[in-house]
Amino acid sequence: PNAEWPIKSIASHVGAAVDEWNIGKVLTFDLGGVSSHPNHVCTYIGTKELCKERGKELKLFTLESVNVFRKYIGVVDFVFSMQSNRLSLSSPSD
């Protein structure tokens, strides 16, 4: 459960899907991995590396990790979400 996935392998798998489906935008976890889960963090890093390689051809969007309170309040979190940008664009230079 706490094993980390290989970054290059993630980039390769995501890259293959991007090529097969002609994808221009990818949505993944942020560096916080939503719950700091090692595989979620590795997914972000691998996908970000792929986007760096592809340049402007592939845009990376990330889900914002939030604190435990916001994570479990469900629909009430809508108020917090409306005040912040829940979907943020990450550029390879970040």
C-alpha cells in the first residue's frame, strides 16, 4: 500500500494513452497527492515529467489537495470551492 510507482513508468503509461487517444490535457493529483498517498504523489510527478517533455503540446491540470476538514464535509465544501480555484493549471516550470 505504501509502495511508490516508478516515475518513468508512469510517464510512459500516461504518454501511451495521450498518444493513442490524441489527448491535449491531463488531469491528475497535485504534489500533495490528495491524501499524501505515495502512488498519488508519484502519479503527479510522472505526469508532470511527461508534460515537461511534451512542452506546450500537453497541458497539465491538478486537483487541489485540501485539509481533512474540507475533505470530509462533502456538499458544504462547495462554499469553500467557490471561493478558491479547485482546478489549477500547472506549467512545467513549476
